[in-house]
Amino acid sequence: MPTNYPDDDLAFFKAYKKLNCLPLEVWQRWYQGTGFDQKADTQELENYSKVGEGNGNLNKFGTFDYKKAFKIDKVPKIAVDRVTRATNLFHTGFVQFAWEKDKAGLYFLLELSPEGEKLADKLQAALELLGEEGIGGERSSGAGRFNVNWLNLPENWKQVVDFKDRKYHSILSLFWDSRITADCLENASYEIQERGGWIAESQLRRKMVRMFAEGSVFLSPPQGMLVDVTPHEFEKLKKHKIYRSGISLSLPIKAKE
């Protein structure tokens, strides 16, 4: 919970719990600034619980607009049996961001070590290639393509990253580490998420791994490491290893004790 979050939140807790995404301005105020406004924020969340809309700063910055940022559209397709030539109708869902404005921007923060700086050009080239080929499903239909903008850290994000009055650290990425002990989880607040999935060049699934979810909070900045998720069948074929990144990127925050 952010600092100054009230103990009696029964009237608005459901609305607070449904906040899937926080605008940077709200997140910065709650977790690095003055904290939760027990009068204005409480009143606006209570109003949102009752009538489904806000009328204050939370609404101004788009706190309740998460579902307006994208739209899922279904496209009909036909599958043809290779033997009998029989057809089967099915639908595929496509996610379009900023559907009405016809433009979107997804971004991530990247922290490079001195050694990692040497690989920056190769990483940018890899992102350019992914943008041309597409990521996710239905790439053969043109889905998942994007343009890459490689930018320096904006001033508002510099203030967030360089925040000095720190006590806790909130992760922005999935985090995994084989060296985690009970002491590391003291005074932590976290959720565990299972991650699996298919290997792109085969019909095999990666090993399932349980990771700390984004938004989890720890007393010290967690480092993390790569986790080997190579399936046994892949190893028998003597192919390359498959890894999932559990390396963490965290931000310093203040938090309610």
C-alpha cells in the first residue's frame, strides 16, 4: 500500500484493487511523493465504486482508463484439412492498442551494466529485427509488428529512477533467483506467478517456472538471474539451451510499514 493509505478502506477497496495500471504521475505521488491523499483520493475512489467514474486528479491522469488503451477484435478464419479438404470456421483475437486514435506506444526501461553497454548496438539491431518480423502469434498474418524508438531516459523518468528517499524497492519486471532465502523475504510484499509457454522453433513447451510478479516489493534491490527452462526432450535432441530472464529492474519507493 502507498504511504498514508487509510486502515479503513472498506468503501473503496474493490475499486482500488481493480487498478491494473497506474499513470506515472499517480504512481510517483503515491510511492515517492506525498503518498495517498486520504481526502481527495478516498472520495474519488468511493465515487468510482458507486457510479463507475472519477472526477478528480486520478481521473485526470487516466487512472481508470486502462481498458480504453486497447481493444480486442475477432477475425474469422478458415482451417482446411490437408487430407479431406474439409473446412472449419474459427475466430482469432487481435489486440489493437489505442484503437480509436490509430497510434500506440508501448515502452520499457532498460538498465545496462558497463559490460552490457558494449552490447547496446546489437540489442538495438535485434529489436529492429523483431519489429520487422513481429512478436507473438499470427505473425504470418502481419500481427505483432512495431517500429523501434531508442531514446535516452526522459527527465520525468530520471526523477523516478534517481529517487533518494528510499527504503523499499518495487520491481518492474519478473524476478527469479535460486539464492532466495527466508531472510530475503522479510518485510517483503509479493505475488508469485507461473510462467511457461511454447518454444518458437518446435512443438515443445518450456519448463514451467514460478517467479515474483511485477510490483512486488523488497527491502533491498533484487538482482535476479537467468533460469534454464530447457525441456528434457530438447536436451535429448542436443539442441541449444532455452532461458527465461529473471533479472530484475527495480525502482526505489517509500511504502506503508
